[in-house]
Amino acid sequence: MSWLDKIAKKRLAELEEHPELNSDKFSEKMSTLYFAIVLLIVAILILLFWYDIEHFEIWIFPQR
């Protein structure tokens, strides 16, 4: 048995044990999670930019 067959059998066994991994709801949850992470990163960058503008004595973004 090749390593590819072993991996495929292991993956199929995991999907049989956890059918929620192969459902549409799982993909919706993951896309919501990705959106939340991107939104958090954008919010942090906006706050850093605001802080850099308001407090000019501390340079967060170099070369301005």
C-alpha cells in the first residue's frame, strides 16, 4: 500500500467520523472566520495609522 492510499484512507475515515467537516455550514463558518480575521487586521491598521497621525512624537510607520 502506498503512502497516498494510506493518507486517502485516513482522510476518508476522518470524514466518516466527523461529517460536519464536509458540510456547507463548515465552509460558511470558515469564511466567516476569515472575514473576522481580515476585519480585525484592518481595524488594527486603521488604529495604528490614527495613533501615528495624532501622536507625531512616536513614529509607528517609518519615513514620513
